[in-house]
Amino acid sequence: MLKVEGVYQSYRRSGLLRRTNHEVLRNIGFEWEKGECLGIIGESGSGKSTLGRLLLGIDKPVRGSITFDGKPIADRKTRRGAISAVFQDYTSSINPFYTVRQAILEPLRLRKSENESFDFGSLLREVGLDESYLDRYPHELSGGEAQRVCIARAVASKPACILLDEAISSLDGSVQMQVLELLRNLRETFGMGYIFITHDIQAAAYLCDRMMIIRGGEIEELVRTEELANVQSPYAKELLRKVIS
Amino acid sequence: MMPLKRLLKDKWASVSLAVVAATLLIGVFAPLLAPHSPNEANMALRFAGASWSYPLGNDHLGRCILSRLIYGIRPSVLWVLAALGASASVGAALGFAAGYFRGKIDAVIMRICDIMLSFPGYVMTLAIVGMLGAGLTNILVAFVMMKWAWFARVIRSAVMPLADADYVKFSKVLGMGSFAIIRRHVVPVALPELAVIASGAFGSMILQISGLSFLGLGIQAPHAEWGMMMNEARAVMFTRPELMLAPGLSIITVVSAVNFLSDALQKAIDPKLMLTGKRAKDGGGKWTSDLGKKEVA
């Protein structure tokens, strides 16, 4: 279980004479249950990617705590095997000197137990690719293929939670749909949960159980997807209206 | 492997590589290749012209010029290479640390570099040589002390965009340690660029060492060094110009070869050319813009 309590994040801007604090996140608090898919929806600049970095433990919040099963997420021992990620920019998601095999092997190497006989073929087929991709380099893959490899890499170590930070936003329409479908199937197969960060409310609605709408660094609304139609806050209503019209 | 193949396709690059490699080999095997001892004076042959046993003639003490040229490779090229290696590794270690960890580490290292770089290089080298005394070792020490800061700077700015890449972020998420990440994901990707930076600096370092030796601050008298050979030939510049031409042309040849090689290396490892196949078109733009940034920095 991932628990976020009273998280504040701000960046210091040092001017010539005085320093100003630019607050990016204010009083964020929510819980993510195992196996759940939680959508974090917000426009650019709403602080959703900053929140993503905090959830991944890459950055530490100024105030508040983020814990995974009671242990702080910023401790890298907590993260091992517990959490994984897929990022937006598939061009820089895989080391350019690594083959697909090496890329997928990386999370496995950290969990030495499954090292010897890993079935690359079935994993790749699971994400809609096959063994022939194993010895390819990232620059030989298309965007959709690269993102599938990234998903396979994230799934390989069977983490409890995968954070998808705008993972489908840089793909084109039909491929987006395929990847969403794939994520849904993977969830059924492996029983893992997602935290799905996106600006695309439709994609989130397709995949997520609950949705958290953030705006200007604050949680605007946290609803179950089924109850999306009767959101309370004016901003969430506005967002929905835009999508429907 | 691929970059080397591409490098060899370029005619100028292969010639330069051959020249540099040959120079290094001749320098290493100088005792086997030199026809005479470089310090063996023979006043009977003073200013003698070219002959079969002395192909490039003899200098003002009757020493074999060819042998002196060959032995001169050692201080002029090999020792410069060692100094380059030393300063580049110090600079690389600090540059990687600064570029990867950022924050306070970066600030401290960069401020030290700022201080080092605010001294004028030549004056500082002269000051160090003045304190420690003339001699090749002291010059090389001065070089390492002056150059590491520059390397740290340049390498830091090369490492910074690499440390931002998503695959580094992903490894962090997995809980991999910083040093493992640097070793696996930052160093290998930065290495080709490091090679370009180092080879670019190599040429100018050869020139500077020769320059300092020309001024009499480098290697001491009986030993051969290209800059010093030019200084010795200065007295007879108009009557026996070939004495000056031999070391002069050697310097020009080696430095040009190094510079050509550095340029070709840059071309050979340009990631734009590395993109083959499907993604070449849409991936190309991003890489170029990244590269442009680095060149400015």
C-alpha cells in the first residue's frame, strides 16, 4: 500500500536579492491500495509529474511523507521490486547502447533470484512483440514498440505497482488504444496495480478504478470512475464537459 | 565497433589514425628504431648534410637528427599523452560526480574549477615551473594541475543531459545505487564524447609542451625534445633551415593528424548517423538538438 500524507513540494527560485519559494504541490494526501489502478489527472503545470517523481522516490518532498507498506519510498531498498515505471519519452527510456534483452534484464538483475532462466519470449509475447526483438537496439524500434519494451521491462520484475507517467501521450491514436488494451490485459495476468498519470481523462477512464484530479498543486477531486459523472468541484465538471462536447 | 568502422571509411581519418598510431609506436620502440644514440655527439660531423648513415643530417654537436626526432616523440607525444590521461581522469571523476549528483557537490566542484580557471594558464604554468624548477616532470605536473578543471567543466556539461535521461530515472526507480548507474548508464554513453574532448585537447597540449620546451623550461639539455630542437636550431635558422624544419614539420604533422582525428571522431560517433532503420527520421531531430546544446556548452 502506498500512502501519501500531507505532501508539500516547492522549488526555490533564487533571485538577485531575495529567494522566492515556488510551491508546486500543496497538502497532497491519498492512499493507493494494492492491485488498484489510480489515475492522476491534471493539465500541464498542475504538478502531476512532480507528484510522479515523489511517488517514485526520485525526489523527496519538502514536507509530508510517502510510504510503501509503512517504509519510506525514498529509501531505495523499499523500492526494489515494489515499484517500477514507464515514462513518456520512449526515445530516452532505453539506454541507446543496450539491446532489448539487456534492457529487460536490468530490473531482473537487481532481484537475483530469477536471474538464470527467464522466459523472455513469453514476456515479449505478452506485450505483443516476440523473441526476434531481443537483440535489437532502441533506435531500431518504432515508438509503439519501444514503449512496449518499456512496459515489458517494467513488468519483468513483477512489481506491486507500476507508475505510468504520460506513458501513452507521445504515441499516436491507434497505438495508444493498443497500449491501453495491453495494460488492461497485463493487469489481469499479473495482478499488479497502476498509478496512471495523464492529462487524458478518457484514457484514464478506460483504465482506472479511481481518478484523482489535481489542479494548481492541490487535489481537486478524488472519485471512483463509475461516479465520474457526478463530480462536485466546478473544475472537474468543466474538464468533463470539455471531453464530452 | 560501429564508430571505428565508420572512422576508417573516412580517408583523412584513416591517414590521421595511421600517423598518430605510427608516431606512438615509433616513440615506444625508439631504442630499436633510432639509427644512433640521440645524445652521441660527434664534432667531426657538425652540421653535416644528409647521408646514408645520418638520413636527416647532424646538428650543431654532430648528433643524429633522425634519432633525436625519434627519441623526441617520448617527451613531446607520449608524456603529453600521460599528462592528458591524468588530467582527463581527474577531470572525468569530478565532472561525472558534479554532472550526476548536482546540488551541493556540483556547486563545490564548480566553484573550485572557477578558481582554477580564473588563473591564466600559461602564467600559472610558468609560476609552477618557476617554483619547482625547469624540467619535463614539473611541466607535466603543472599541466595536470591546470587542465583538470577544464576537463571537469566540459565533462560535467556533457554528463548533465545524460544524467537526465529516462533510463537513468528508471534505474533509480528500481533502486539501483548511484555508482552502478553511473558505471552502467552514464560512463558508456559519455565515453565517445569524452574521447572527442580528450583528443581535441591532445593537439593543443603537444603544442604547449613544445612551446615551453622551446623557451627552455621543459626537458633539460642533452635529452631530445622537438621544441628544444627548434630552439637549438634557431641560431642557424637562415644558414641551415632544415635543422628547424625537421622538428617543426614533425610537430605540425602530428598535431594536424590529432586534430583531423578528433574531428573525424566527432563525426563518426555523431548519434545522428547511429540512427539506422525505422526511427532515423523522427528520432533524428531530438538528437541533433541535444548535440547542438553540448557543443555550445
